[in-house]
Amino acid sequence: MLKLETLHDRGLADDFSTVLRRRMMGLARGTTVAALAAGHSYSPLVRSGIVRGDIRRSFGTATGAARGVSLDIRLRITSANSGRPLPDYAVYLWQCDQDGNYSLYDGGLDQENYLRGVQTADSAGWARFTSVFPGAHEGRWPHLHVEIYPSLACRDLLYSGKVALPGDACEKVYATDGYTATLDPAAMSMPLEMASVTGDVRRGMVATRTLSV
């Protein structure tokens, strides 16, 4: 049997199957009539509500919301060969909440699906998400999970990885009310990719990273 702590690592294919199995589908926040009318083969993904920039609230029939310091996530998707931006590439991003727990999988959150979303890159290659600063899941450095696909059909996975958040930004956030995480570099596994984070805890933080595929 797969251990609970590994379920949240598996990505969009498994996460979306879980959403379907738990009957969380429904016309939801961020889903437009125009998107539904387009009638693309990926319409179940669009219909679910997971295609959205603001991932702080659950989508579909789930109603919960994540709390914490605001985090604006900006990922630039570029070609590993030419360095040019890759417009219309799709990014699936997911993360834990301020307590270090994941919707869909961790205790008490199996009927929630917040802090998960899909966005397409704009003409300059940027995909943006509005989120909250994550806590630290057990034994792991604070991070964001990212998958990249060549289109919103979200087939042919091109990239799957984690983007770490720098320690100085984490320390500032974890000193605020609602967070209980502490950093232990010696005991935490560290992703290879590291975001640049600016801003402050009152007005919100901004995480930026370029990912090449």
C-alpha cells in the first residue's frame, strides 16, 4: 500500500482522478462560459474549476480556503534549447498549506482541493498563481510542486519537479501568527530549483523562477 506521505507527490493525473472519484466536479470559481463553450477535448479539466490563477480556495463542490501570508507565484517557461519563452504551455502547480498539509490527501482535508491549479503561459512565457506561503511538510524544505505540459490538454508531461523557497523568506513568514513550521537544513531534503522571493509579510511575498524544458 502506498504510504500517505507520498500520495501528494504524484501529480495532475492522479490528483484529477481523485477529484473525479470524490465527485468534486462542478462549474466553479474561475471557470468561464467561454471556456466551456470552446468544447476542447480537455473540457473536463476546465469544467472542474482547476484551471485558475487564484488557488487559495477549493474548486468544484469543495468549499474550503487556505489561510496564510499572501504569495504571488510567477513562473517563466522557456525552451532549454533556445531560451525563448513557451507561450500556451500549461503549468500545474500544487503545494501544502500553512500547516504543512496537502488537500485531497492529508488528514481532514480529503474533501478539499485548494492550493492546486493549472495556468497557461502568456506570450512572454509567464504563468502566474495567487496563493499563500506554504508551511513545511514533514522532513522536507518548503517548496512548490510543478508540472509542465505542452498545452492545456495536459498530456505528454515535459517537466516534473519542486521549487524551493529561500530560508530567509521562510523565517520571516514562519514568525507570523498561524505558522508553526521551523527550518532544519540538516534534516530536510532540499529541491534543486530555488525561487527568488521578494516582498514582505504584510503586503505579501512574490516568488519568481524560470523553468526550462
